[in-house]
Amino acid sequence: MESSFSRSLKATVVLCLSGLAVWFSTAAALLGATTDIRDRPDILFIVVDDLNDWISLLDPAAPIPTPNLERLARRGMLFTRAYCASPACNPSRTAALTGLRPATTGVYGNASDWRQALPRRRTVMQQFKAAGYEVKGAGKIFHHHHNGAFHDDASFDEFQALRPQSYPPQKLNGGADYGSRNTDWGKWPLRDADTVDASTVDYCLRALADPDRNRPLFLACGLFRPHSPFFAPAPYHEPFQDLKLPDRDPDDWTDLPPGAVSLLKPKRWFWKGLMRLEARRPGSWRAFVQAYAACVAFADAQVGRLLDALDRHRLWDRTVIVLWSDHGFHLGEKNHLEKFALWEKTTHIPLIIVAPGLTRPGSRCDRPVDLMSLYPTLLELGNLPPDPQCDSRSLVPLLRQPDAPWNSPALTTYLPGNHSVRSDRWRYIRYANGDEELYDHRSDPDERDNLAAERRFADILSDHRKWLPAEAKKPIGNLKNK
């Protein structure tokens, strides 16, 4: 029999070895944080505007194929349940790029000056600049609008602005009375080279191919399509001539509470205007959806150009790649167009992360996550110190093990006091006036049956309410979203 002394000695050895393991792990982490800058990975940061989940990447049965997004996902991890921080460009991008939620910053609308709200906050690009990275970018990274841009020069060593949109001599959709020239769709321009995104990707290809780089590169590539106007050259439209329309219930709004109707009312003109155009020019809705699909195909092709460059220059083993969309997009589901809502179609986005040596090729994570995790994740993947001010935590544990514990749901905010909580099974929405919606995604993935008024779901409602922001900063600037 083993003596008590032997058992005690073994226990002591095990304890010492455990302590050494912890020490070596900590030391390795600290060494990683101080690794020679030349040994750190390059970062390719791709953001696509208005890309929803009606794509083959997220649903093999979806009618819009995205072969290049799938090609990228095969290299790393696809997050199947990723959600935006806000269903509007400016607050979503501000949140992702600063690591701070709209309720923390007061940046709720597209006209809110985010830098006025956060004059001293470092963007994630600034964090990498401070660490010695060369930071370049092109296209739509921060939000812009018709009066100019909320660009941030301090975030880049070099930046190429989004190319101005060219327009046909007259609206292509025949709806001269439907919105502005940005509310248009059709086959335009003739060549890929004349599109908004071609020069953005051209710039990024040059940056990736630069033979004189002596520092790691953080390259931000902002693709404008499939944002409206839905313009893409003719070849991208051809595969979608028989595209089906999204399923919808004409009575889908009958169980919405007043808070939902009040929030969505200012944007009802998108859907009502399209339906008036449909009555006058039958087939307009289908053409709208087909043109959106063409723009998605065009954006996917631009991603393919970037992936070809990674192949050509053999950069895969040294490049962390993150691809995301700022929010989703309605094409008529729930009798709604565009974004600016808190339902699944508006908030569900593609998110792919490729981290050489960490992510397993072709892996998938089904945990609900939101874009607030991008900032801390990038810091960790780049071996930069963590930022304790971030409103969320790094996804690296999930990149290592996709079914690792992850106890917080995804949170989305649209304008002050309106929030959506997406857990594994449920979507819970609470409006500023206290009204609520609850949808069971196990039986109702299209969110047509609002269960919030049923007493049997009181515990579910209570469990989700606890994730709402305890406090909310007053809004910065004009809340009008364009």
C-alpha cells in the first residue's frame, strides 16, 4: 500500500507542477504582449454594409449564393448567430470600432457626431497604431452621410476615401416619386471598375502587395454594397431573374405593441412607397429584391479579389481576418424595408474570424454574440493589452472552443431606450415606453407570433430583462437616421 508520505509527496509535486504551469502560461501571455512588433500578425478587417442573413453562408437554402464568403469561412470560424450593436450605420460602426455600446456613448443615430461624444476614446485602429502597426484603410469604415463624413483621420496612417457614387441620367426603377436618387436600383454602371467599391479594393490590393513594409499591417476595407442605391453591373443581376420574394404575412403587425409601431412609423414610407410603386408598376418589389441580391453577389466578388491576393502573396499564415456587416436588412419581411428595427432580419449579420494557429478551419460557433466583442477580440489576437473600458469581452475563448461557456446573450439598441436581447432560443424586445415583444425561435423563426402578453412566459421575460442596460446616456446630436 502507498504510504501517507508518498501520497503527500505526490500531492506536493502535483501542486508545484500546477503552479509552474500557471506561471509559464502567465509568462507566455506577458511575453506575447511584448513580442517584437515584426512578429505580430497582420490584420485584414473587412466590413460590408447592409448585408443580411438571406445568403448561402448562413443558410444553404437561401437564394443568394456567397461562394467567396464561404471560401473565407472554410479558413476559420463562422459565427452563425452574430448580431449588430445597432440597426443603423453610425451607431453600429461607432460601437464596434470603439468597444462602447450606444447606451454608453449616447451615439444612437446616423447624424450623431461620435467623435464629439468620445473625444478621447481610442478606436481599435488607434490601439494598433499605438502598438506600432501601420494602419491603412479605404472605403466606408466610419459612417458618412449626405453632408460629409464622420471620418477619423487619427485612426489611420493612410486612408482612401469612399469613391463618390455615380448615377445614371435618370432613375432606373421608374419611380421618380419614390424617395431620392439613392432609392434606386438596376444595372449600373457598365464595368466593375467604375463601381464604388472597385477603387476601395484596388487600394487594399496594393496595400497587401507592398514589398517595402517593415511593420505589421492593420488594413480596414469598407465595402459599400449592398447598400442602396442597388447598383451593380449587368452580369451580377442575371442569376436572379427568377428569385423568389421573401415570405411575409400581410397581418404581421396586428400583435405589435404601440411602442413598436411608434418607433417604426418614421420609416414606414420605405415599404408604403414601394407598395405604391408596385401598384403602378407591377414587379417593382421583385426588381428591388433582385437588385439587392445582385449587389450582394458583387460584394462577394470583391471579397473574392481580396482572398485571391492572400493566395497570391501567401499571406494566410500571417494574417488575422475579420469580416462583418454593420447590420441586417429587411426586404419586405414583417412588411418592412431597410434596417431601423429590432427584429431578427435587421440585426442578424455574418461574422467570420480567421486566426492562424487558433481557429480550426471550417469551424462554426452557434453562441449568440454581438459586435461589441470585436474590439477586445482584435486586441487579444494582436497581442495588445486588454482595454477594461470595453462593454463586452473577447471571443477568443470561443475561437478556441466554439461550445465554450458563454453566458451573455446578444444585445442590440436602436434609439434611446429601445433594446433587443437575443438568446439561444428567444428574441426579447423592450421599447422605451415599456412595451415588449417575445419570439420563440424554436417554433417561430420568422417572428410572427408575439408571446409577450402571455402570462406563461413571465419567467422568460424576467430572465431577458436583466440584460438590458441599467443606465443610458442622453443622445448626442440629431437622432434623425438617413
